[in-house]
Amino acid sequence: MSPRCSPLQVGPLDRRRALDFDVQGDHTYFVAGREGAPAVWVHNANRADALGLFDRAARASGIRDTGALVDKVVFSRTVENSAFDFIGGKRVMTISESVFNKTRAGQLIEVAHEFKHAQQFERFAARFPGTYAEAAEEFFRGSFAARNYARQEVIAETVARSRVKRFLGGLSDAEWARSQKYIRKWLSRIRGR
């Protein structure tokens, strides 16, 4: 069974009212949400920008309850690529600080892409016959992952791009081409099997 969380509403609500901010260390900000809301770690990034990006990507994805999909969010300067994973019993979205080097649309697509992976996992876990932890192991590291990773990437990018295009009212040709190149890379891996 999936762990259920108290809802953290994004969108029309001001999410900052529901969060406490603490500084830990020289570069790290810990953002602790209400019980059940995702914990957010922001490494060496402007915390308002990072939280704003997380919230905008959730809105672009039509997600009002981020706590139903993500337990912990890490904005990190030490990872090259953003990712969604199940670590230590928690659903973790890691967002690379390099996202801030992209256009506004590119930032939203990258985080919306990870939200789609979170949705894919929840759908998989709901149908999986074993425990939630067993579903996570199969989805992220088992034979399902090995057979379906490229397909999941194509779906996540296609859906994220579509959601952000609708949210922003369009995408530039350059942004569309960047996303299309990513999709083609994964399609070539699917066809190469």
C-alpha cells in the first residue's frame, strides 16, 4: 500500500505559509513542510527560486497535492541530472542545480518530467501485487526498469513538454527542438533493441 500524506496544496495557496525555513551549513537550506508535506533540501541555490520552480512545475503538471507523490525534494549542485527515485523508504525528487542554466520553459519541463516519473511510479505501485517497497525495487532497479526505462523517459518528456506548453501558452522553436532531441535519443534506444 502506498503511504498516504497530508495534502500540501500548491497552486492557488501560498505554499510558503505552510513551510518553515532553516539554514543548515554554509550552502544548504532545509525546508520542512507540514506533516506529510515533502521535505525540501536546497543546496547552494536561491531557495525562493528553487521552491518557486517546484511549485510552478507542479501547477504546470496539474498537481495540487505534491505530498501524494513526493516525500523529499533535493535541489543539488552535486548531481548532473535531475531524477526521481525511492531512497530509504522515501519518494525522492532530486533536481540538479544546473536546471537554473536553462530557459524558464526548460526549467519547467525538467521538473515536470520528474513529476511525471512520480506519477508513473504511483500508478505502477498501485497495480503491483507486492508491498510498496517491493514495487519501488521493481520499478527503479528490477526487470521492469530494465525493460521499460527508455519508454518511461519518452513518456515523461512528451507529457512534460505538452503540459508546460499548455501552461505557458507555447514553447519556442529552440525549446521544442531540445525536448524533441531528448525524445529521439530514447526512441533510438527503444528501436535498437
